[in-house]
Amino acid sequence: MADDSNENKTTIRILCRKLLLITKSESGIQWLIGSPFLPTFTIVSTFRCINTLTSDPLSPDFSKESDDMRALLPRGFEVIGSLIVSTSNPNVEGSARDAINASGKMRKALSQLENRSLVGAVVDPSSGDIRFFVSNSVVEPVTSIVFEDHPEKYVWERGCILHCELPIKLPVYYSVKDPKENMLKRATEAVAAKFRDPKTTYVLETVDESMTEALQPVIIQNRDYDLEDTSQKSNTKSLLCSHLCSEDRKHKSPSVENADKIQVSLFLATSGPSVKPPAPSAEYIPGEAKLLVVEYKLKVICYATKDLLLMDAISKLIIPGLVDQLHTMKNMTLPNLLSQHPKLHPYHFIPPGFLHPITAIYDSLYGETEMKQVEIRKCLHMRLGLPLNRPLLRIASAIDFLTAKEGANGNIMRKGTPLLKDVHIGIPSSGVHGGVVSLVQGSYEYYHYLQDGFDDSGWGCAYRSLQTIVSWFKIQQYTAIHVPSHREIQESLVEIGDKDASFIGSRDWIGAIELSFVLDKLLGVSCKVINVRSGDELPEKCRELAMHFETQGTPIMIGGGVLAYTLLGVDYNEASGDCAFLILDPHYTGSDDLKKIVNGGWCGWKKAVDSKGKRFFLHNKFYNLLLPQRPNMV
């Protein structure tokens, strides 16, 4: 007889790569995130609770927490439980009940449906293991835990992104003697009511340019939800999100960036026939009155499965998402309504390790380096479990879902021409036996002679090495500036007083010291400089160079004589002293043909002296090595 004991077994399915954000030596609580469109008890991500009562790190401030979560979390995802780490409570089942109760209160504060089972997870203080419980009719333990091998596929093969942008201007009339807050609240409520106005129209269209046959936009009006109204064709009411999704996504890996995207445009009716003739009305404000115009730009994203009705996607995701973001912006505006009216802008991010995007609202009145913005990002990093020394949530990292897509071979588009990226990947081995390879961390673009039709052959190699280094900082989101041209590099050196004005437009060489000045001026990046008297001494620096790539990970510029190279890594056998240098050569003058570059040795491993006795680094030349330091910042 077959064993039926597992037929109704409760299973926790874990998709997120990092479940525990709190160290086991401290107490805290995390929210477990799932989706109503995925199987029950599927954990997609986890957010740390950072607003708690002063007296107890396990007692959330539900008002502040719900405000933050409402702004961060896209509609289509929701709180399905919580995880507790406690250093003082050995009662695991009691902590599980506390976790389930906390998540229930959080869902209520977020106005999410209460009639669902919740997950309570607890770090067992004795073993350090995470134990799971669920609340069905009673709180019961769960022993069936599944870690999904392909979580992106699990989420995005069945799901899609809805995206809606809406600029809004709110005219607020107020008496100088009366509070202004009520007037802004009333104006906000009036706009929110418009989202559900029967005359409001939503237009949905695909963003996928690869679809061979252009699809007609789908038009939905709020009055279409009246089932008694037969004027709307029934087929529109039955259309699913899949109608606007691509049928063939085999050529794309499942991810947020490659997900099907549906653009939603909203049209508010400002005129039209009324069912009942309205009586003229006016509002009288006694005394001196003023007009304040508050401007918002709403940018809402939502997650939906492809089998969801388009009409439900509007009513259950887009409209509530617009209302949430509108109220969030109102609450952020109120404290400084008159003194310093904020300029709020939503940005979408896909933090490392996350399967879904999050939304952060920044005030553009403040620069990214100002302490107020830095503190906001620090709080976001803490909530998401991100490192506090990497700039992962700066504006440069934000995703535009209307244009987000991968270029061919992962290349970056610039001036309509793809620049080669990470050309060292897959090149032949160095030939060092028993060595340890230490490489550049992250991505860069390959800059070399004659690019962009600019002839710098014979003098521009250090400029090109600098451009490659700046591209690394840009791609890693440490800066939003564009990669500077030769002239802009020269102008920077003149501005800081290192060069005379006649240097601009010249073909004069620059070296490691000049590169350090430019990196400091344009990016605020500091550099270490290693000096060697001869190319023969460079192998002696391999241990120091390996440490740089392990700890900093930035490309290095090597300058000696009239030549400059970019160093991407070293292969070093500490016991034998055998070593090789991974050189990216900016002296290449051909087209951006990866095969030609690698086969020609323009990117490859070089030994100081090869097997034939040929020296790569000259024994009678002085060399400077410029080691850019990775900024410690958020």
C-alpha cells in the first residue's frame, strides 16, 4: 500500500539566497515576503525590521514599519510571516507564536487580507538552526523545507512586471492663519478618488520590442467593472496579462530585467457629460489666502502572474499601488510643506541577491553625498541586509523598466556603438604552476587607441587606461559621471593647477600621478602608488598586487617609459616566486573584435620574462603602478 503520510504535508519553499539578515548574537525581527500569486508559504525575500520600540528590539513600531514597507515593496508581494532571532528567549514555540502574531499585525497595518495562514520562523538559540512554524488552526512545526535551485525561473517564468508613471500637480489653496496640512490631505484624497473614477481610462501595452507582431493596446475604463454594462466587448474583460507578454522567451534567462513588461498609462477625465447637472460651487477662504503647487511624479511597479485578468491587474495592483505611493509622498511632504518643499522622486532598484525590485523615494533637494541622503541609504542597506561599504542604492544603480535590457554579450551601449566589456573572461591560462589567481572584481569597458574616431595613437595609452578605470567605477555604481574624453581629462588637470592652459588640446603624455589627480577630482577616489626602479623588480610586488585585487578589486594602471598598461590581475606562486600579469593593452588600434584582441595578445597573461628570454617590462625603465582604492560608502 502506498504511503499517504506526506500527501497533506505543509512545505516551506525558500527562494531567497540569504534568509538570515540578523547575526545570531543579536536580537531582532525580519519580515518574510511572499506573493498571493505563488504557492502558499513560498518565501521570496526577507526585510529586516528597523523600527522597533526602544525598550524591546522584538517589538515593532507597526506604524513606521508599515509606512516603510508600503513604499518599498511592489504590489504583488506581501508579508507572509516573520522570523525572530532572540538571545534571551529559549522558548522556541513561544517565539514562533510571537513571530506569527507580529506578522498578523503587520499585515493588518498594511491593509492586507487577514484570512491566510502565516509563517513563524525562529533561530533556535541552542543549535543556531532556523525552525519554521505555520498558523493553520493551531501553531504547528514544519519539517518539510525546500530550497529552490532556480528561484528566478520560479518567479519570472510565470510572472510579469506592470509599470505606471504619472506626473501630478496639486494646487493647494490655504489661509495663512490656518494649518496647511488639511488642505494637502484633501487635495491628495481628491486625486486618489480620481484613480477609481468611472471616467478614468487605463491603456495597457507591451514593452517587448522583440515581439514579431505588434499588439494593439488594451483600453480599460473603470466603468467596465460594472458587470451590468454590456457596452464593453466581453473579450476585453476576459483578457489575461499573457495577452501582452511574449510567447517565446527561450533566448532570455529568467530575471527581473528580462521579465515581460506591461506599460500602463492613465488618463484622467477632466470634462464630460454629467449624469446629474451639478450646482455651481466655490470654496471661500477668509482672510489672506495663498496658492501652493505641490508636484509629484508617481512611478509604480507591480508583480502579476500571466494568468491574471488585465482588469484585475488594474483594480487590485495598479490603483492600490498609485494610492499607496501618493499617500507616501504626501506624508514625506507634510513636515516641510512651506519651509523647504521637497522634490520627491521614486527610483526602482534590484539589490544583489533579490528576486524582485524595490522602490526607494529620494528627495532631489539633497545631493547623494549629503548626510541626510547617506543616512537614508544606510537604513535601506540595513533593512535589506546589504553591505554598508558598497554603493548599491544610489541613483546610478536605479533601473528604468522601460529600457532595461541586456546588450549583445552583455556589452554596454555608448554613442550607438557597443564597447567590449570584461574581455579577460575565458582567456587561456597564465602558465604559472601552482599559482593563486587574483583578479579585478566587477566589470569594466575596454578603451584603446583610435576609439570613437579619435586618433591618439602614440600618446594616449594612459588616457585610455584611465578611461577603463573610470568605467569600472561607473559600472560598479560609485559614480554617475560619464567616462571623460581626453580633452576633459586635460581640462581637469588644468583646473587643479597641475598643468598650464596650453596643455588642453595637446598630445602630451600623462602618467600615474596625473591619473591619481583626475580620479580624485572627478570621482573623489584616492590612490596608492607603487614605485619600482626597474621592470625586473615588478615580480617582487606580486604579493602586494594580489592583496590589492583581493581587497580592493579595482583595475591598476602601470606606467613606465613611454608606455602605459592596465593590469587586471596576477597569478602568483608564493613558494616558487613564479608569477604572471594579466595585461589589458590600450595600444590596440583595430576594431572591437574580441577574438582578434584575445588571439593577438592585446588582453592576456604576460610574464616579466617569457620562456624565450623576452622581457615584457623593460629592465632599464622606472615604473609607477597606480592602485585606485575602492571607496567605503553607501
